[in-house]
Amino acid sequence: MASHRSPASDWYKTAFRYDYLRVYPHRNDEEAHRQVDFLVDNMDIPPSCEVLDLGCGDGRHSLELARRGYRVTGLDLSEELLERARRRTAEEGLDITFIQGDMRDPPGVSAFDLVVNFFTSFGYFQEDRENARVLDAITRSLRPGGRFLMDYLNREYVISTFVPADSRTVEGMEVEQRRWISGDPSETGGHVRINKQVRIREDGAERSYDESVRMYTLDELGEMMARAGLEIVQAYGDFDGSPVSADLPRNILVGQIGQSGEAGAFGETRQPGESRLAGESGSCADAALPDEKKAKPCP
């Protein structure tokens, strides 16, 4: 078996630059539009609510939310991606607040009605306790009755479709990706990660970036959320609204702060089709779960 060096524990400080946008060109505005459609259809969060886009990158979801009337704050560690986000926001004449910061430290306490976390912007940290701090930050960011959406990888799908290497040319740039899984997925509670080295050759020069994401099972993630005071209400396997399945790539989790300050066990999570996350009303207060204490309305 080939051996691989371990990515640096702080790989995320250098991975998310302009090259990142070029390596993943399909992560674009069209995709963000579809994903925000999903959010609007399944969460019924009315415009004028305060939304935190946690790990906002170059702002593609933030911009789409703002176009629809939401009051958006985007937080990301990458100043390069934030610079692009601010430029695009100014070009469209939108009003979005972008903050350079660590996702473990919320930009406001009880300041948001909704927190969104798209495209596996979770599990970056080496220690489980540091990843748990991200969930704590989501809880602290939300107002009473606040909601969240997390778009996370499906570990079973990643393992079953694993491709150790590939190469392609993007905009004249040669991109080679090598992947490996560390940890034993068969070990209950084991520390399992998907790792990647991205090597780029362009204009006679070569550069490389690492990625390393902790792959939690859905049960593990549900337990972590419960400890943070978050309750998963519905789980989807893709942005078409399909139920979670080993054959689908995503774990898209929607939920709220646990009722009475305590999250429900993941075993009690409703599956798609059993209930809606929100009602049909046009205010955050009325967009409530069954038997839920209503949240404060958006101003």
C-alpha cells in the first residue's frame, strides 16, 4: 500500500485561494442558485431574516441569498476569497457584510435567524473537540428558535466511490489530485479522514495544496450536534430532496436549536416526507416546527 504524508493540521489556512475556485469550477453561481432554491423550498425562512453564511468562500451563496432579500453576513478565513466576494457584491449593488475570521468564533451572539454551512465546510480541524467548537459557534450565533442548514459529505458514499487519483486540464492548468483515506472506517468511533493533495502545473511552475476533512458518520454528527444544543429535524441525500442513502453523495442536515435548550437525539430525527421544517407563514415566528415554541419574528 502506498504511503502518504499527513497534511498539515492547519492546511485550511493556505488551501482556499484563487486556485481553489479554478480547481472546482462547477461550484458556481448556478449551483448556488439551485441550493438556495432548496433552502427556500424546504425551510420556509422568509426574506428579511438575518443569515450567517459560515465558511462563505467567495460569497456565491451569500450573494444569492441577498438577491432574494435576506440580510446576510458571510464569514471566512480566506482574505483572497473574501476580496472577490466583496468585489462581486459591490458590482451588483448588494448589501452584505463579509468578515474575515475563524468559524469556531461566531461573529455575533444570538444575532442570526439562520446559519448555513455549504459544501463540506466542516470537519477541517484535526481534533474532534475543535470541530465541535464549530457546532457550538452555530448554537451561540442563533437566536432562540433559530435554524441551521449544513451541507456535509456522506462518508459511506465517499468510501464506496473512492478514486485514488485523477488528472485533468482546466483553463490551461494541469491539475493532478491524489486522495487517500486515513483511519479505519470499520472501527466504531475511529478517526477517519479523506485527504487530498492537489498539484498544479502552469506556465512552467508547480504548486500544491492539501485538503483533509474528518469524515463523521451521520450518527456521530447527530450526537455532536445534540451535545452542542442543535437538533436535526430532517436529513437529505442531495439537493433534489432525496432521503439520505449510501448511494447519494451528501448529508444535508436541517434543524434548529434544541427545544428548551436541549437537542433531541438523532434517533428521533424526522425523515423527509414525515414533516416540514417550517409552516406556510411569512414570518420567522410563524415558520415553526410542529409543537415548537415559536421563534422571535424577524424585524
